[in-house]
Amino acid sequence: MGHSGGATVADAARFLPAGDSGLVVEFGDAIDRAVSARVVRAAAAVEALAPEGVVAVTATFRSLLVRYDPRATCSARLVKAIGALPLDSGTGAATRRVWRLPTVYGGEGGPDLDAVAAEIDAATADVVRLHAGETYHVYMLGFLPGFAYMGDVAPPLRLPRLATPRVRLPAGSVAVALQMTAVYPFASPGGWRLLGWTPARLFDPAASSPALLAPGDGVRFDPVDRAEGDRIAAAVAEGAFTPEWTEEAAA
């Protein structure tokens, strides 16, 4: 395929079957931004190559899941085609979108903020500063449509999940668990610790790209007061608000 002389996906990845219509392309064994960046680049490269029979490409923490139609292609053919791709190929490798999500910390939307502050022996303002002070990397989507696993949380905030999950969390809940932070796009059960709430809509089934965030994106949480959060929520309900994003160098 004209890629001789440079490292290829086959040099760095392990190929594993996923049933009779899936192929896993595994790039590592840890949650790591460098591994994730390689996964994101490989996903873009496979989508650009568009091998016959491939129906979906999904980026995860450390691997790609390539779903295919076994009537149109086979695992061996895909291993050969994907394995020959240049290791650092793919669009979007140099830059990424960095989103800014307005966030109301504490209060009704962040019922665990005070407890987290007490557990790490810090003021609530310090917890907000620690959480809002990072630019997070979107590793993957999962659990719920539009639910983005983002890292890495500042070390003092890397607390375990709650011993007893809540039966229902409000949509927009901003939460942490271990090294991850996330926003619940819908009301759902959950065991992560709730620091706040964002009025931003993370998933819109009517949009051309329903999930706001994608693997490889960056995310910052911008603290706002409750009045501003309510104002933005009203604008979201009217279809008049979309979070801002800038294009920045990839992490």
C-alpha cells in the first residue's frame, strides 16, 4: 500500500476477534493519553480508508472495535488492510476541539461537593478550582448515548465511586470517579460523585452528530452561578445555545 519504511498499525497493535462480525485492534493495556491518541488517529484512518464491508468503527480507551458485515468481508482481510495503515495516519491528529461547558458547582446539582471537600481536607472552593482547572481528554463514549469518559482528574479528586449508587441522577450532572470525570446526558442511575451540573446538552438525537463530544476532544468546565446556569438552560430549551469550542493543538 505504499507505506514501506515507516511503522504501521500492525507494528503496534494486537488484533482480536469479537464474535463473527467484529475485530478489536488493541494498542495498549492502560488508560493513557498517548494510547488514546493513537486509537483516535487509527479510527480516523480506518474511516478514511473505508474498507468494503465495514459498518462501524468505535474508539475505546485503548482499542478500536471494527464492526463488519461477514457477507462482504472477513477478519483476515481487515487485519491485512488495517495493519498496513501508517501508525500515525489519520485526520485530526494535529489539532482537536476543546469545548467549554458552563457548570454550576455545589447546591442541588452538586450534592457531593461538600463531602468531597471534607474527605480530601479542602475547602469547597479548592475542589471547584481543582476540577475546573484541568483540560480533560475525551477517551471514549459509553454507558449512555453521549456519555463521555474524560480524564485525567487532579490526583486529590481521584475518589472511588459511592458505596451505594443513586437510583436517579439529573441530566447534566457533572461527576467524578477515580481518574475520570463525566457528564450524565440523561437522568439515570449512577454511582459517581456529583460536583455540579451543566445546562449544556450532551446528546441531541435530532442533530446530524447526536453526541456533542467525541474521542480525542478536549473539555473545560467553566464555573457559573445558578442564575447564569438557569439562563443558559432556558436558552438550551429554545435551541438557542450551543457550548463554545476552540481548535487547539492535540494533547
